[in-house]
Amino acid sequence: MRLLEERIRRDGIVRGEDVLKVDSFLNHQMDVELFAEMGKEFKRLFEREEITKILTIEASGIGIACVAAQCFGVPVVFAKKSKTKNIEGDVYTSKVESFTHGRVYDIIVSKKFLGPEDKVLLIDDFLANGAALMGLISLVWESGASLAGAGICIEKAFQPGGERIRNMGVRVESLARVKCMSEETGVEFCKEREV
Ligand code: 5GP
């Protein structure tokens, strides 16, 4: 998506070899006009699917998930990061190893909000090693819902998550795919269909 790529080029900051900071427009301060365009693009990509729920993960996926959900006219459920497993009775749980913090945590979703009748679209801000997305996929499997796929704002295609998850047969659509990046030269994007 050209608009997002241009914004990353303009305002994204590369830290070290594998961290892209986009906190001026995506995951701290949020540019909701850009979000509206991204939401429309997710809708266009998945419009043939009869999505009933959007599922994301606390915290930075919630903003874009809400805007996307408005385009689909469905609710958003966000998986909560939890220390206590059964706070509200029956929950689906899985484990995620955090890319940015390097630790493992449990995520939970109440059984009230996801079930076999649902068709789920996953939404997240970043795809790196795929741990966050794998955690969400496990929750969907556990719930018996069907999975339409995943919509990602920024995929770092030089990290293994995208390939791993596509190889499992899950449809992953990323609005910007970073081929490589460095503090000196900035960000280079994959051309269409290029891995
Ligand atoms: P994964 O689980 O795919 O390794 O990482 C995905 C999660 O880590 C995302 O939800 C995102 O919050 C965070 N993340 C991964 N890479 C980056 C990055 O380069 N920049 C930022 N800001 N967050 C990242």
C-alpha cells in the first residue's frame, strides 16, 4: 500500500538491525486518517469472506483493529495479556513470546466472545517472527471458529513469521512488506509478490 510505504519512509525510524519505530503514526500516536485507509484496504482484500469478528492482541493492534472492524461492520475482540489465567471463568488461552520485550506471556479470550459460529479475521500492527499471530491462531483453533486470514500493517519480510504462517496454509495480507532495513540506508520494500 503506497500510502503506508511513503509514511514509513518519511517518519519510520530504524533501530539496530530489526526494529522499526513507527510510534509517531501507528502504535503510540495514531494517525486515524491513515488508519481509515488501511481499514478500507483490509476490507477490499477480505471482502469475499463473511467475517463475523476481528481478533487482535493487546495493546498496539487495538487501534487499527477497531478502524478495520468499522469497515466490516463487526465487533473487535482483543486477546488480553494475562498473569492470572481464569479471572472470568471460561477462557481460551495460549502463549506468546514477545518480540519487543523478549519474554513469554499468556493471552486469553473469554469463551463468551469467540465460538464455532464465527469467521475470524486477525489484525495486527507488525509481523516479525510470527509469535503474536501464532498465539492468536491457536486461540481461533481452540474456539472452533474458522479463520479467514490475517491482515498486517507492516510485515518485516526478512524475519521468518510471514513464511512460517503462510506455509501453514493461513492467508496473510500485509499492507507494507519490508525487504531489508538499516539505520544508514533506511527501509527497502518488497515489490509485489516478491518475498
Ligand atoms: P512477532 O510476534 O511477529 O515476532 O512480533 C509481533 C509483535 O511484536 C507486534 O505485535 C509488535 O507489537 C511487535 N513488533 C515486532 N517487530 C516490531 C518492530 O520492528 N517495531 C515495533 N514497533 N514493534 C514490533
